[in-house]
Amino acid sequence: MSSELSSEEKAYNEWWLSRFDKEKYKTICLFEHGKRVKTYTTANAEYSDKEDAKDAFWTAKQFGMPVTSVSVDGARFKKINGKLRRIAND
């Protein structure tokens, strides 16, 4: 079995790694009733804080992780009556 990547796989890896920006990224924190349950970073800072918060809620839901609020670089978001609202700064 060969461990060499095909040219298609190499091209995909180059594309994927090009999306990461070590200078401009965001820190996402997931909270359940004030307790931090998960922290991770984005690949870059291309999207708005609100878009990143929306995606964080969606991803947590897909993994069955109960989350009551999300922090994006210190800006706290919460879903109120089904709508995403910025509620505070950390």
C-alpha cells in the first residue's frame, strides 16, 4: 500500500491549508448556563461574529451538545425566541 498522495489529494490539501490564517482568527467558546463546555478557534476571520455564533450553535446542535450561549472573541450571543442576539461582552 502506497502512502503517496495523489495529485488530486495534494491539491485539496493545499487548498484547505490556504484557508487558515495564523494572524487573523477567532476564539469561539460554548457555554451551558454560564459554564464553559468547549473552546476552539476558527480557521480565519472571514465571517462576522454573528455568522460564527450562528454556526457554533448549529454545530453544537448537530453533536447533541447543549449550549445556552456562545462567545466569539469576547462578544456573547444567545438565542432568544429562536433569534440570535448579542447579549454582552465577556
